[in-house]
Amino acid sequence: MVKEQTRYSRLANITKLINTKLELREVLQHVTTAISEEIVQCDSVGIYLPQGDGNFRGYVGKPETINGMTLDMHIIDTERDLLAKEVIETQRTIYIPDTSQDERPDSWAIEGFEIKSLLVLPISYEKELFGLVFLFDYGIPMNLTESEIQTVEAYVNMAAVAIRNANNLTHKENLIAEKQLLLDVTRNLSMCSTMQQGLDTSFYYIAKVLNNYNVGAHLLDPLAGKRIKPAKLSKDSDWTEEDWMRTHQKIKIDPENDAVFQEVIRTKKVIIIPDVFEDDRPNHEACRDFGIKGMFMFPLVSMGEVLGVIAVVNLGEKITLYSEATVQLCQSIVEATASTLSNLLYMEKQEVIIEERTSEITFKNKELERVVAELKHLSREKELILNSAGEGIFGLDLEGNITFCNPAGEFMLGYEVKGELIGQPGSIIFNGKRPDKQQENYVNERKWSNCHTDDRFYRKDNSSFPVEYVISSIKEGEDIVGDVVTFKDITQRKQMEEEIKYHAYFDSVTDLPNRVLLKDRLNQGIKYAQMNGGKVALLYLDLDRFKFINDTLGHTYGDLLLRDVAKRLSACIPKSATVSRQGGDEFTIFLPNIKSRKEILKVVNQVVASFAEPFYVKDNEVYIKTSIGISLFPDHGDTSESLIKNADTAMYKSKEISGNSYHFFSSGMDTRTFEIVKFENALYKALDQNELIIYYQPQINYETNTIVGVEALLRWNHPTEGMVSPDEFIPIAEETGLIVPIGEWVLRNACSQIKEWHKMGFPRISVSVNLSVRQFEQDNLFGMVKSILKKTDLSPEYLHLEVTENQIIKNSDITLKTMEQLKGLGISIAIDDFGTGYSSLGYLKNFPISTLKIDKSFVQDIIQDDDNAAITNTIITLAQNLHLDVIAEGVETKEQAEFLAARSCYLMQGYYFSRPMRPEDIAELYLSCGVN
């Protein structure tokens, strides 16, 4: 008995250590110490953890030195040690009492340590192997009993939990670090104004992730037949950029002679080649010249087009391998880089085109000036030159009338008949009108400048087009006899300038102002408000569940939805307001000259109303809601940056209550602790990481002393905090909307558990499952319940659903319809916590209810409190008169049970009978042997 108490004490101590913040090695040292103290006849116990090459290396154990070797020098080769290999493959404990009779153990270790008996255990949890434990002797067999082996297994299970927790913590820390790194990448790339800066930023983060600074970019040159050209090398590379470029010029790499580049560009997927000389695709000659051993090739893809490739190469002899998560992180960095490069390439291309056009016009203007200088006497030869010029040319006499016009000019001005312009006043070209008497000699005043770069000429049909033109005087000797005008149609250049301006200030997906234009208008609004003592407001909107729609329907559908949202927002705001897109699924509304909060709330209500109707995205009906944060000048900030930040903070407060909610910013909103945020984030992952478990509380028929059902109760086994009270995490699940998938998971697993017990021949008991308000708000509740019953093959009569009084009257029409559908399947519906709500009792006859549950707050004091006794007695009588079942919750004493039974309320649950239990305990204590 003392030995068992010591064992339980050790196990409890190790459990406590696991839940503390000790290093993994310290916890595992306690495990090996406990095993060695428990199994005194073993001479050595060691924990071995897996290595990247498939073998296992010693980590902790006793003694720390064996045959002059420390434990970390011990390697278990799974190819030699068939015993270890079998334990790994089967994940079962193997005990060999006599090693001379078994060929599986490593003979080298058996002979070297004179091992007579050997125990090997897998460190595993939920079929995931974390390591191995070896117990052996030095010449005297251990002679272990089954009980001792089970004891060792108990300690090893604790080691598995410790390793799993450490791995999970490391994984979470890595996720947080990766998310922060991606945020840093996105922010730093957004501040790059040149491609060189963008590539340098990308190289820095890729090198940081891979610990490899040999990173280079090759870009597709659209002007050279889309040939791959080396563009940029990391400044921290082992090469110099001059040598790198020189070697490329020597090899002349392009898609035609390098299969790797060709495949990356064609498939738009990353290619990993750990050893280039074991793969036929790489250019082996180039690899030898560069000294490349292995390579990573990441495609730079933006809007479906390949911009080039980022290559990361290994120059060492050792083959370098990376985890899938590391490769995906690098790929995310490259994707962000591609988006930035695409924008920069576009801007640089437009600047180059503008520079080329400007240079071309300047050159041709000089050429034309030379031609014009020779126009003093128009000979046939010079007339031919004029007629062949590509630019428009026309002459004016001293009265401003047109004396000649070349074919190019006539064509651009819309005159089809040759010479039709001769004798016409020049004003029909300059302003589309003939001069009046006051204006007819305006040319003589010669007030124009010599060169015009931003004017318009008028065609014959009176339409206009932008031109750039030069006016030069025609002289005969010292006298001016007229003027010659040379001009060029710059419509295309103007369109290009407008397009560049548009991309600088507007979002290309929604055509709304972008954050740059918003900030400019917000700054102007603040300045005006400061001068006039006014106010402005900023609404920050985030679409709820947009990521889910993007992931399920695709980004093309997501962009269509964003355009529709932009149209609705633009249609429901005042004319003076500005709707802008901040990026992703975030929008802002800037309201200038605000007089009161009532004016703001009017806009908010119009925005919320605009989301009431579904969106239609290529025949898909989609319901979207939005969360809104509001900040005011000067109440919540006096700069555009502070107003945007505070409105964003208020928006996140609104997202806590999903669905068209809004909050004004207040100073306390930005003080939520990091621990609370971590707790909320952990709940998002709890379902995926199997941290949620279901306990069951028996429901007893006191008259027959038999179990009739169980209530499913959700618990959260937090990896570091242990069991978290439902009172702490259920409200968070409700606020974030997670209660919907969690509730579905509880219902599915509870039905599966009941069906499993039925298959085992146990009594056909029912299960009660609580439904939340959020679940009742889902349109597919009935379909979901019906689907779960079908998949688990559970008869509906064994499923009882519990709802609260306030819940069923919140939306009575929808609730009644859903409850009637569920009742139609044969499901019983109970009113939980009856008597604590604020509703009329009329719903008892209007809704399809089968059971009332007396709240534990009445049951607790029914012996001492006459009021509670009277209320309880009334509820029982009411249920009996309405032919409803009644069950009492929170029964903790025999006196309470007798009181209820005396009034014919025999169905009960509470601590008097049992606390909530794991399913295996319910089966052992109640189903296989009945109620004690």
C-alpha cells in the first residue's frame, strides 16, 4: 500500500511538473528518476528521442555515463536493432526476459553491456511516436512482473504528455513568430519604392528563414522574347554580384537550355532539388561553374503571370533539407515579393514609356524646327518633305488664316478633302470657333508662348483631342510673314498618365479610393475641422467570414463579392462622404463635417441595412455581415493615423459579437492583455488540436434506481492551463461564433458515444445535448441534426435537445418551425433551467416541448427555503398537468431526493448520484453493473 501511495505521489509530482514551465529535459529527468526508484532491479533507464536521419539518440537517463560514454553519445540504429524497429512500427511495449533466446536486440549492445533482460517502451500519444525508453540490466536479469511493466508504462505516458506539450508549445511559438515575420515582410515590402529595394528586402527574410544567404533573382525580360535574365543577388552571398553576372553571361541561361527554369515557369510551383547531380533537370555545367550542390526554385507569380524565379542554392557538400512548414513560409515571402515587384514593374514601365515618348517628341520637335527654318520659300521639294512628315504641320499668315496643312495634320484634324483647311481661320483648330470682330486680329498680337504641352485642338466635327505643339515664326529677311505650327496627338500619353494616377489613388478591384487617397482626404477634413471647430468621423469595416468564402469559392469569386460590397456601401452614404478600401476585406467610410452622433448612427444603420439582403456571386447566394469601429476627431485623435488606428481597434471590439455590430472607440479598448488574446486564440485551435472533451452526467430514475440517460457536458483540457471552466470559455465561444462548430462537434460525438454503448449491449439510454442561441440562429440546424443522426445510425428517440426559456422566445417564428421539424423526427426537446427566464408560460402549450428541467438554484434550498420548495412543487404539478416529463438538476443530498420523489418527480441528476464522468467510467460504473 505504501509503495502504491509513493507511486501515485511520484505520478502526481510529474503531472505538476508538466503543467509548470520547466524545460522538457528537467521533466524527463524526473521521469527516469521515478522509474529507476520504482524498478530497483534495473541497472539503466534511458529516454531516446528521434533524429532527422531516422535513428534515435540518448536524451536523459540514469546513469548518465555507460562504459565511458555519455548518454547523448548512444545512437540506436533502427536498421541494426530489430527490437527497436518493431516497437516503433507497432508502438507496443516489448519485454525480453532472456536476451539469449531472442535475436531481435542489437547484438553489439547485448554483448557490450552484458544485458540479460531488456524492456523497450514506445513514448506515444494518440498513435504519434515521440521517442523510446530502454530498461536493462548488467548481468542479472530484472525478472519484471506484469504489474511492474504497467507501472513503467504509466511513467512513460507522462513522458509522452510532456514531450507532446513541449512540441505543441514550440509549434505555437513558431506560428506566432512566422505570423509576425510575414507581417514584417508585408510592411517592409510595402515601403519599397524600387525593385532593388524590394528584392533586397525579400532576400533578407528568405535568408533569415533558411539560414542561407546565397539568394538570387532571375526575371523574365518581356522585351527580349521573355528570356530569363539575372537581375539581383543578395549582398550577403558568397559570390560577388560581378562574378555572378559574368558567369551568367558565359553560360547564357534561358528556358530553352535549362529544364528547371522551364518547369518552374510552366507549373508555377516551387521546385526543391537537394542534390543537383542526382537529378537530370538542372544544367550540370552551370552548377559546376557556380559550385552549386542543391537548389530551391521559387516562382514569382502575380495575377497568374510569372515574373521570374528566386533561386536559393546550397554551395556546401552537405545536403540541406528543410521542413514543409519552412518551405511554405519562404513561399509566402516570395508571393508577397511577387505582388510588390508587379506593382513596381508596372510603375517603372510606365515611367520608361513616358521618358521614351518625351525624348521622341523632343527629338522630332528639333527635327521639325530644322524643317520649319527651311520653309521661308516653299519649293516643291520642301512641300514633299512636309507631306511626308509624321507630325501635323500647318501654316498661318499674319491674319491668322491657314495657308497650308500637311496630310498628317489634315488626317488628325478630321479633314478628308486635301486643301480643305486652306483659307480657314486658325481659331477653328485652336478653339473650335471662328473669331468674332474683336478677335479676328488676335493672331497679330502674338501673345502665345512658343511651346505648348497641355492644350487641345479641335477636329472638323468639333471634337477635341490633347496635343503638344510648337509655333515658330516664318521670316523673310528681317520681316515676319507668318507662323508655322507643328503638333502631335498625345491622347495615348494622356491616357497612360491618367491610368498611372488612377493606380496611385484607387483600388483596382473595387474602383474605390485606396488608403493613400483616404489619408489625403482625411487630412484635408481634419484641417478644415480644426479651422472651423468642427468634427469628422471615420468608420472602419471588416467583413465577417469573408476568408471562409474566399477559401471555399476562390479568390475570383471573392473579388466579385468585394465589388458588390463596394457598390452597396457607395450607394448608402452621403455625397460628401468617402468610401475606401484598405485592403483584404476591410473598408473605411470618412464622414466630414459631422454635427452629432445621431448623424453617424444614421449612416451606420444604412450600412447595416445594406447587408440585410444576400449577395449573388455567379448564382451563389451569399450572406455577409460586417463589424464596424468608429473614431471621431478630435475626441479620439487629431491625426489621420490615430483616427484610423482607433477605428480599427473599435472594429475588433465589434468582431467579438459577430454580425453587423458597431462600437465607438474608447480608451480602454486598446488595453486588453496579451494573455487574454492568447486565450482566445487558443480556443480557435482547441477543436482542431483535440483539446475539447465530453464528460457525461448520469440521469437517474430514483424510483427504480436505474440510469435512464446522460447529459453531455463540454470540457476544455488546455495544454498548459489544464481543465478550463466552461464558465470561462463558453461565453468566448458564443461571442466569436465558435460555439456553432463546437456545438456540432459535441452533438456528433455524443450521438456516436450513445450508439457505441447500444452496440455493446448496454441499456438503451438517451443523451441530452444543450443547444446554444447561435446554433438556433443557423438556417441549417435541422439539416445538421438530421445528418448526424443518419451518419451515426442513432434512433432519434435517444436524442434529447435542451434549450433555455429565453432562447426559444428570442425568434419565436423561426424557433417554433425548427422545433417542430426536430420533434417530427422523434427528438425530445427539454426546457433547461426552467423557472429562471422572463417569458410567459404560454409557450409551454405553443411549442413542441416534452420535458421541463428544474433549475438547480431551486433544488439547492428546497429543504430550508419555503419559497424554493413552493416553486419546485408548482413546476412539478405544472408538468404533470401538461403531461410533460420533469427532471431535477443539482440534487446533492438524500433529503432533496426524497423531497422530489415524494412529489412524484423521480428523474434526477446531480452530485448526490455522480459528478460528470468520462465515457469509460460511465460504462464501468453504471452501464455494465447498474446503479449502486
